[in-house]
Amino acid sequence: MLMRTRPADLFVLAGLTIGALAVHGYHPGAEDAEIYLPGVLKRLQPSLFPHDAEFFQSHASLTTFPWVMATSVRVTHLPVAIVMLAWQVISIFALLLASWRIARRCFQSPAAVWCGVALVASLLTIPVAGTSLYLVDPYVTSRSLSTPGALLAVASAAEGSRIRAAGW
């Protein structure tokens, strides 16, 4: 059974997204961003990093992340920093949207659904099960896009939409 999404629900999710970003912060260039950001910059400006680009290209070449980010910069004509921040906000919103859709399948009470989503929003930067990986990194990475995608696929499958699940 596919449940309707009301504009008010999207407004609350947007508020939780901004709140999560305010609580957890945005930290571009932290941790393994030395792998992701140079891949984007090299795709935008091939003459950058003329030496030892293999350090990041070995990882960056295995994902579409640099291509998606660079294409976003080219299409929007915005600075790289703004585009990366925008994608971070979009990824957090998508993760919370997926959490909300899954919670609606698990709980009948709207309060329980929103408490579940708020819990996810409050725990974004807690390392997962001793892996040293966050649910959402404090900057945009390929995991920032794949995690919401996987959860949206689960939500679509739980709602009975196999085609949408396959798309995610």
C-alpha cells in the first residue's frame, strides 16, 4: 500500500534536515575527503594534480561520485564548495525521507514515526557498530548518496513498488 506524502511532512523533514546539519555541522576536507574532493577537482580541471594523482584516482575512478559532483558544478555554474554543501543537504534530506517512509511501515502512531526519524537525525555522526563509519559523513562523499539510495530502495520494496525499488 503506497501512502501519500503531504507537503507538511516534507516541510517537517526539511526542518529536521536543517536541524541535523546545525547539530552535526558540515566539515569539508575532513577525514577521507582527500580521496573524494581531488577526484572532483581533477574532473573539473584535468591539469590539476599533475603528479601522484594515483593516490586519489585509484579510489575516485571506481565510483560515479566525481562525475556527479563535477557535472553538478558545470550545470549550476556554482562554486564547488556550494555544490558540495547542497549535495550534503540533499543527502541528509533523502536519508531522513527514507527513514520516514520505513518508519511509516513499522509504526502506526505518527508520533512514533516522527520520533524514529528524529532519532536518526540526531545520530547521523555516530560511528556504526565499531566500523568507524558514520551513518552520514560530516561532508559529502559517495556514501552520502548511496546510503539514502539503499534505504529508499528498501522503503520502496516495503511499500510494494518493485520497479521503484529497482530504480533506487
